[in-house]
Amino acid sequence: MRRTAAFVLAGALAAAPAAAQTTFPTTPPRPGPAAPVAPPTPTVRKLANGLTVMYVRRTEVPTVQATLVVRGAGNTDDPADVPGLASFTASMLDEGAAGRTSLQLADALETLGASLTATSGWDATQVGLYSLSGNFAQALQLMADVVARPDFPEREVARLREERLTALARSRDEPGAIANNAFPALVYGAEHPYGRFATTQATRMLDQARVRAFHAARYRPENSTLVLVGDVNPTALHPVVQRALGGWRATGAAPAPTPALTAPSIARSVVYLVDKPGAAQSQIRIGHPGVARSSPDYYALQVLNTILGGAFTSRLNTNLREVHGWSYGAGSGYSMRQSAGPFTAQAGVVTAKTDSSVVEFMRELSRIRTEPVTAEELDKAKRYLALGFPQSVETNPQVAGQLAGLVTYGIAPDFLSTYVQRVMAVTVDDVRRVANQYVRPGNAVIVVVGDRSKVEAGLRAANVAPVEIRDVTEFTK
């Protein structure tokens, strides 16, 4: 039966007219306009303890996403000698609170069909709660316990500390992890919060007393915003929030305001070769201080980076992956923080083509400055961003995540409704202007982590920049 069917299909194909075999489309369809994004206007209220509460009503599904943004409790706020304290404190929040053990908290959340997470970023810690709306009042009380009344049990502190020490030991053999430590350290220096990384010595200092002190000083309702998105009625729900979080008070003295961070200037480009004998690939990181999230050039930079290295079809990925086949993927990005985070172009490349890859990176970084992008590139990048944006605000957690990011950096919520319009307004001249201002290949840190015996001669012969050798132990402490 199968053989007969195969013969019939083969005969039909052979007998098909030649014209019918060439009627398939040969060009992709033209994408239409981006869907409008019109999120509900948040209702904002404040508790007596200073906590700001932002309500966004979306009743399509009976769920609520609560995201608490605690500013001043991020990685930038780590003590200089204990990098990693903010993230460790966040990870400890749900390891026991208000007399419940971590297992009891997990059981209580599971019974309610809820989930809770806590993570630290550079400028804030976020605690997230996802719950059915019918169970939200009970779930919010658990979240309040985790935020305001964590126990930080010694046993769990020791366990998580050992897990981090194990992860650090493992990362010493990973060229990518080494490069991720070396690059910001060389761009910013050890005196700058952005230049520090977790070390074995600092991780061993993560104890119950330090965690409690950081929480007491940094977790403050007056510095925090609770974003509630979903099946929420502000009038009915506000008393629930008041009962759960109205009694939250910081127990420690407020820390001194963090001074404004100044990005260092880089006088000239230097290749820093970090020797990792036997490395299967070379890890490349190239860049310099970039811009703060508050930059008025935010939209032009999004378009610029999409063309340069922010999409699969970007110039960097097309060059190193598609044309040359030296990398599985190359890209770039701006880490926009309260202060100027790094601009980074990066890839893992085949060892034998390390020098050639660095040359191509630098060529593309220079070309984006000197050659105007084509109208086709510009249109493609703008549509990539505009058409992709609506799917980033589809779900309640996505909307809450977007608003939490805006809250962190003091950006108005209308960002969501004007994003597409502002992206589509970016011009060729805008892209060239920000490329010349914010892409600086002549003033860049170029980190290469790889087998020195195989790559040093080629890097020196390429003459992209002076080559300095750095010991791997400098970035694997």
C-alpha cells in the first residue's frame, strides 16, 4: 500500500507542468504595521508607611501578578568588600519567614496555586508573586512575610553559601565566565561597583549578620513600589494590601545616599589576553562605558544596536557566523542602568580565528560609525523592534515586569503606549549620530580569554591595539 502511494505521488510530480512548479512565492511578505499597545493607565495609591502601590486592571484571566520593586537594594549597593551581598540577601528571602521554614512556605504557596520569586538587579531587588485572584489575599500575606519578616536561618545561609562557593569553583574552568568577570573589571576598575565580581573570599563573608544588616537598612517601604497587574479592583483590594504590608517598617537606619557614579574614560584601546590553556574556544568581549537608562537617545540606541548586534540578522552575527563561520553567535548590547553601564560586543570564536575575529569586530564597530545604514537596514530594525514589542506586554507578568523596570528608573508608564511610535520615528541621521557618540572602537577594552600559546602571535600581528597579558587568577579569585 505504501509503495503504491509513493509511485502515484512520484508520477504526479513528474507529470506536473513546469509552470506549476515555479508558482511558489520567492520573496517574503511585507510586514504590516505594528499592533497598537494601549495598556490601562495605572491607579497609584500610597500607604502610610510610604509604600507606593500601582494597580493595573486586566480582567481577561483571573490571576494577579504582584511585583515589589525595592530600590536601593541592588547589586550597586553591595559593600565594596562583599560583592554579591544584595543577590544573596534576595535569594535568602524565601528560605524561611515569620516562623515558617522554606519547605512550609513552599507548601503554603503550592496549596494556593501561587509562586514566588526574588531576584536582585543592579539598581533594585524585585520580589514577584503570581496567584489566582481568588487566593491573592492569602498569597500576598506570604509575600509580605518574606519581604518584611524573613528569618534568614543560619542553616540555610550556610547551605546557599556553599552552593555559591561550588559554583565559583566550577566557573574557574569556564572561559565565558572568566571573560564576564574580566571585562567589567578592566572597563571600570575595582573601585567602581560595576567593576566588582563575586570572589571566594567575599562569598565566605556572606553570613547571617551581614544579610540581616543589609535587609534592615535597604529593604524600606518608602523606597519601594508594589505593582499589581491583573484581576484587581483598586477600591476593593487596597484594604487587603494595607493589612498585608501596612505594618512593614524598616528596622535599620537608612543608609547614606549612594553618590552618583562616574564612568571612567578609556584613553586608548588595549587587547587584554587572559591565558586559559586548552580552551576549546576564545571568548571575546569588546566595549566601554555606555549610557544610563535615562538617556534621551534610548530609542535611537535600540535601533542602532539591533542593526549592529542585537538581532540574529545583525551585522556582527552575519559577519562572524553566517559569512565566516567562526562563531555560533555574535552580538552586542547596552546595559543601561542608573549610571552608564557597559556597551559590550561579544562572541565565542574558534581558536584559530581569534585574531581575525577581533579584526572583524573592530571593522564592524568602525563601519557603523562611518557608513550610513541603508534605508532597508533601518526599516528592518525598526519593524523588528516595533512588531516584537506587543508580545512583550501580553501577559500580566510581562506588564508587571515592564512597569517594574520603569519604576526602577523613574520613567513614566506612558513609555509602553509611545514606544512603537518613538522607535518608528528614528532616522538614518539619528543612528549615525548615536553611533559616533556611543560606539568608540578607538577607546575600548578588548578582552580575549583563550589559549595564549595559540592566539598571542596572531593578536600581536593583527596590530589592532597593544596586547597586554593578564593572569587568569586575577579574575577567578
